[in-house]
Amino acid sequence: MNNISIFGTSSDAGKSTLTFVIAKIIQDAGYEVVPFKAQNVSNNSYVCDDGSEIAVAQYFQAEVLNCKTSYHLNPILLKSGKGNSASLIVEGKVVANKEVLEYYRDIDLLKPAVRRCYEYLDKKYDCIVNEGAGSPVELNLMDKDLSNIFIANEYNTKIILVADIEKGGVFASIYGVYNLLPKELRDNVIGVIVNKFRGDLSLFDEGIRIIEEEFKIPVLGVLPYLPFNLGFEDSASLKNFVQYPKNKKLDIAVISYPHMSNYNDIEPLIADDEVFVEFVSNNISLEKFDLVILPGSKLVIKDLQWLKEIGLFKQIKNYSKQICCICGGYEMMFETLDDKYTVENSAPLVELGFGLIPSIITFQKEKILKKQEYELFGCKIKGFEIHHGVSKDYSLSYEKNNLKGTFVHGIFDNDEFRTKYFKSINHKYKGYNFKEYKKDSIDTFVDQMKIKLNIQKILDNVL
């Protein structure tokens, strides 16, 4: 059985989404399937079943497929680091902060980890669906491309191209990427999927003819643009969310600082028909909101300084209605934040926080990674921790007056907590089952994509 690589003809073409759609199609045909991405760049990560850390996209794909999660699904992860560096996570653990040039210089040193993880999965599953990264034909970087070229060459994968028609220039992107691929990889391309088409799909019939007859590339499907408010991987995908709450009971502000992370915590609110969510990145008045949420941050002190610079710090400090803070946002609520070990900054630094929690946050070199059930705010909540900051006095959470804060991600996934909390803000709030919504949304989305895809052509090339 052949493994598959999903190559985008541009960034944000829909590779992450098509990876789980294609994987689900193969799984539904009766095979054991697993998602994989050799190297990801994302501040949004999850803690796996084995206690390691991977990018949210691979975690979400594994959830869709009901796979066990481990670092094998995403052996290399880069997150924002101090200065101009990136935090390098290899096989689920932080190993170093590296400048971009240094990272590319040492890229060959990372290949053994990618091979170990890929070959481990290859023995356990019938098919690996590999998500590529960006464009596979960045000619100056092709010898350093772990997610696209390295995997496709090393393991002779079949290749599906995904093109985003919404960006414009779809013909040039398809033709260009296909013809810039090395010949041995061109020979493995089974076809192209044209993604995010708005309007009547028959308007692209001539486009299909051009691609198939003139470019000599099979078209595996033209997919309609469908909003999918789950599995947000990065800020680009976050901007695509669509929300039309018909029974609005609450207006919620989510503070969108430059290094915001784990905004998947907000997905249950975006999906809620009784909640309107606004991501706030300017110094607008917060008075119209019933609740202000400070989400996670990859660089907490820098984002705290940003709040002070633009004026939101003063507004939040004087805000009299409900405030909920998660992880990095929670750390900001303390009196001082001490980065004496230079975890986030190039030199030791102490920054004054909001002062709403009477204690100190210290950034430790060793990252805390936990996934378990927690007793929080009177509820049993399944969630995870992923942070360097620690507090001796309030190691997990804090609650007083209008403030709730915790290190734990995933609290709003819990229907009991979310409903109880929102009812306390507006007694008319009713609540909904997020787990059920998530399953129905994924199933509906995959079914709609299946109708438009040449499933037989895909299976014929995999089996």
C-alpha cells in the first residue's frame, strides 16, 4: 500500500484540512491510517497521550481518525523563541532555541528523528497521509525541505496537489509547482484538488479541461468553500472563522496579542449559537463585552509589554465585568513575572503584571507538559498544561471576585463548566453539547468533501 503526501501549491491552500479528509476516506475504505507532518511551524500545540508536545493540526487530524497521539505524528516543531530565534521541539521535547540560519544549517541533524518517527508509524499503520508545508518548490530551500521533498523522496510517496483558487492565479500555481518538481516526484503526482471555490462549481468546467488536457494533470475534485470552525492551526486559518449567533446572550472579547497561542481554546465559543466572539488587537473600548478572555501566549512578557504599549493593559486592569485568563494570560495576572533564566528573553528580565493575583510567576527552563483530568472551578475538566511559568502559591488556578485564571487549556470544551460560568453572567444562557457539535461538524464536512472528490482515483493509486 502506498503512503500519500499532500502538497500545497501555496501556503494556506487547505493542506491540513485535506490531510484529514483524504485520511478519513482511506480509513472508511477499511484501512488503518495515521496523519504525519515531519516539521511544523506553529505556536499552537497540544499535549499528547504520551506526554509529548505536537502541533495542533496533527493532534486534530489524529482526533478525527481516532488515533493515539504521540510525538511520532510531528517529530519537529518550531515555535516563537526569544529574540529572532525559534524554540526547537524534537520528538515532543524542547531541545534548543535556534536562529533560522542555524536551524537550516543543521537540518541534516534532524533527519534521523524524522526517519525514526515515520518508520515507527509505517510499521503500525497501513497508510500514512503526510501533510506538506508551504510550497514544495521553494527552489532555494528544496534541499532543506523536510515536510515535502525529503519525505516524498525518501519514502516514494504518492502526491496530491492542493490549490487554493480563492487566492487567484490558480492555473499558474498548479502548472508552476507541478513542472518545478523533480521528475521522479512529478511521476508520483496522482492529481490536483482545486480548493475553496465560491459559487457554481460548473463555472470551473473549462478550468478542469485546461488542467487535464493542456497541463496533463488529473483533477481529483473541485471543492466548495465551506467554513470549518475547528482545528485552527495558525492566525491565517483563524481569520477564516464564520460566526452568526442566532440566539446571542453574550459578547466576548478575546485579546489577540502578537504571540497569542492555543486559540483552539476559543473554538467552543465560536461554535456557540449564544455567543459572539470578537478578537481584539487594538485599543478599543471593552465596555460592550460581558467577558474578556486573555488566552495563551508563546512570549508572555512581550505580549504583556504590548498590552501596556497600546493601552489595553489599563483597560483590562480597570474592567469590572468578568475576566477569564488561560495559561499565558493567567501568568500576566500576577504581581511580577520573573524571567531570570532567560527562557523568553535574551537577558534576565522582571516585568510587572496586572497585580490581580498576589504572587510571582517564575519562568523555569523545564517546560511543564501534562494531560489529565483536573478539579477546577467546581468541575472535573479534562485538559492539558504546557508552560514554563510557575507559581508556588497558585500552581494550577486562581478565582476571586470577577477573575478566573488557570494554566489548564481546554476548559471551555467542558459543557458543565462553560454552561455554569456563562449562566452566572447571563441567566438566560442555555448551553450546548460541544463534543456532539464537533463530531457532527467533522462528519458533515468530510461527507460534503467526499461528494466532490474522485475517491476511486485516489484509492486506485494508494492500494
